[in-house]
Amino acid sequence: MRKLAVAPTIHTSEDFAQQDIPRGPAPTRLRIAAAALDLAVVAVPLVLGWLIVDSLSDENGGGSADRAVFGGAAVLVAFGLLVWNRGFREGRTGQSAAKGWIGLVSRDAATAEPLGVGRALKSLLRPDRRIEVVREKTALVEGFSPIEKDVSLSSTRRRRLVGLAVLVVVFVFVLLASIAIGARPLTFAEIFNSLIHSDESQADIIIRTLRGPRTVLGLVVGIALGVAGALIQGHTRNPLADAGLLGLNAGAAFMVVMSMYVLGFSAPGEYLWFAFLGSFLASVVVFGMSSIGNGGASPLSLALAGAAVAFFLQAMTNAILIMDQQSLDGYRFWVVGSVSGRGYDILWQVLPFLVLGLVIAVASTPSLNVLSLGEDVARGLGTNIAVSRTLGIIAITLLTGAATAACGPIAFIGLVVPHVARAITGPDYRWLVPYAGLLGGIMLVTADVIGRVVVRPGELQVGIVLAIFGAPFFIALVRRRKLVGL
């Protein structure tokens, strides 16, 4: 017997009007519970920050710079949550996170309208007696409606610029944290002295030869992977696409293993160019296979060709690793993905390719915007689809190949970052690509800093940290925000 589908029930003010609706302010116990939960939202990062700072005492190998960075980060996160939850969210919708869970609404007592962001933020500093908290059904019956989001061009541009400024501030903070935090605790005086002039002290050697190159390389590689992820998802029209989908990581891994097996290479500087060559050859094969036929290189053919090439190269790589134990020993450290142990020599070798890839990526964003409308529309608007897709593949190959060659295959950045950027900027790739680059750099350097602290005096490689934190983050992102078709 076939079951009938039951449509979800949507409550409107007319439905509530037929019920016995309580009037006036909500009960005190509900308001206290909401206030306590909202306070807990802010308290969680503060408590975690305090625990981390307490664990970084001098007895445990911590330093004043370590404690200041993590303590400051906890305070900034708590402040950001407070402003977002009690200011923007409650000011526009009438409901903070806790009020939404309990079913309460904050509104103006005289007009029964939302407070607005400015007034909601002011009420945090000075209680406003003209604000009342009522039950959600009471507010709906009495005509309450949230403030609609301003989607005008000027508002969108202002929101993007403000977001970009915030990212730049976070970006600078993360870079300073990467220089300050490590196995050897440093004071701010030592850090400042080393950055200003070289005196060959121990702190100077640590910052200039270890943490400095590591930070700059992580920054550049993160930017490259974030931009490449945005381009890959745009050209394949697949919200779950990353460098692995096009076979680029598999090509790099195969050539690295071949260099270890045939030539006996073991240092990153030795097999760097083989990794880049592998990514380049894989992209040529994938693009060539997907272009066979009358349809050309469509998003579907790119994904299918990339999967086929990746599976084949992975099988060949595993065959070599099974036969040669020495290649396996070297490969298992490269495949994790890491920025440690790399100096400026690695950076200078891959930097020209990364810069060229970024230039091509930025130049191709207008055509990618047109391609996102569909190939028929893009062709009707005069866009040369073959040229646009070729430029995109070249940029992706340069960025992903150079980043993988320098640090090994690093997952989740190219997958997660474009979705976070798209949630802020919308589908415009002229803004999405710069956002993805900044977010990628922040994400990789932050993961590297966390890896230096969690297992002191040892370190967790950045690829492991990103896998541990990236997977739950991506699951939460998918659950909170439905992935759109690109």
C-alpha cells in the first residue's frame, strides 16, 4: 500500500490567532534561561582559551608570546560571537541563538518592530527599558517581521569590503602567531628584536631560518590552494570538487614515487620538480581526454576523465610502493602534507609558478562568471568556452602543482574554503577568488600553528591537523548551508 507524503506544517500569524495567545512579556524564567545560554555561547571560547593558556605555563614549555596569542585569540572570538549573536542576529531577526532555541523575540515595546543592529549593540552596554522580550507566537500575531536583508548593489559591495578588511586583520594576526609560537618559547622582546635586525642569537636563528620561511611558504601555498579550489569548483560545476578530482595530486604522487624509486631522491628539494611535472602531465591527460568528441571539455567530462586518471595513477603508485620499502618510507612523509623542513630555497623555486597562476586566475574571473550561467548562455554572450576553460586549467595546474610540489598533497583547503568564501561574497568570482585566497592562507597557517602546540614538544603535520578539524567543519557547513549547484 502506497504511503501518502505529508507536507510540513507552516505556522502563520493566522494560525496563532486561532489559539489562546499569551500577551505581554515572556515569563522571567524563559528570559533568564535565554540570557544564560547566550552567555554560554560567549563563555565557551573564553574557557577554552583559558585552558590553553593555563597549559602553556613556563613549567610546560610555554612562553609569554604563546599565552598572549592564544588568550588574545580567545577574547577576539568571544567578542565576535557576542557582536554577531546579540547585535546583528538579534537586531535584525529579534532572536539570538538562545532566543531562537527557546522561542523568544526581542522587539521595540512601542512599535513591536525589530531593534536594528545599532540599538541591539547599544543595549549590551546600557540596558534599554523600551526593549521587551515576548514569546515568538505573540510577536507574530502582533505583526512582528524580521528586517529583510539589504541586497542592493551598494550594500553588497560594502559588506564585501568590510569582510575583506576583517580577513586582512585576521590574516596579519595569524602570521604574527605563526612567528611567535613554536617548540622554543619566545618573548615579544626577542621577536621584535629579531624582526628588526639580525644579531645571530638563538631567537634570531629560529625566526629567520625556521619560522619565517615556514610561515611565508604556508601563506603562499594556502592562497594557491584556496584560489585553485574556487576555480576547480567553478569549472567543473561541482561543489565537492578539489585537486584530487582532476587527478593532479595523483600525478604528483606518482612522479614523486618514481623519483624515489629510480633516482633514490629523499629530500623535498630533490623531488620538487618531479611533483610539479606529475601534476602538469596529469592535467594535460585529463584535459585531452575530456576534450575528445564533439562536446569539448564539459564539466562532466572533466570530472570523469580526472577520476579515471586518478584511479590509474594511484594504482601505479601503490604497485611501486609495494615493491620498494625505501620508496614507501620516503613517500609516507611526503603524502601527509607539511610546511615544516622547507626553507626559502623551496619557496623561490615554486614562487614564479604560483604568481603566474594567480595572475591567470584573477584575469579569468569575468569569463568564469559568464560560464556559471551555463555554456549556452556563455556562448550566446560571445565567450570562447574552449579558451576560458583552457586558461582555467592552466591556472589550476600552476597553483595546485606548485603547492603540492612544495608541501605535498594538503586536503580540505580547496574543498572547504570556496564554500566559506561563497557564503560571504555570493557567486561573483571577482570577489570569491580573492576571498578564497585569503581564507586559504589563514586556514593553512592556523592549522600549522595548532599542530605545533597540541603534541608538544613534538608536532602534528599540517595535513593531519586539517583532516582532523576540516572534516567536522565541512560536515557542519553542509548541514547548516545547503550546497548549491554551481
